[in-house]
Amino acid sequence: MAFPRLATFAINGAERYGAVTDAGIVDLSARFAGDFPTLREAVAAGALQKLADDAARRSPDHALDAVI
């Protein structure tokens, strides 16, 4: 499986991370912040496959134009 584009973004003043799709952003920090508070920590933990698998099963949480 190809990895999605992952990004750190801000919404409502909060920094988050997620998977970027053509339809929007799947907010992975909403699901994994307890294990990986930042995207950098998820990468360091070798959790990219876990994030990619979860993102593939979800619809976007945020529109692209809603995030910074």
C-alpha cells in the first residue's frame, strides 16, 4: 500500500496532523494523539503503516480550505 501524504496543519488554533486526500484531511491526531502527540513522534515510532491503514478506512474530517 502506498503511504498517503501526511501533514501537520492548524485548525481553530490547534496544531494537528493527518493524511491529505483530494477530498480533505483525515485528522489522525484526533485518533492517535495519546500514542503519538506529534507526527514527528509517529514517524520516530515507526507507525506510518498504522496511520496509513487507519486513514484509508476513513472519510476526511476537514476540508482542505478549512486548515492552515
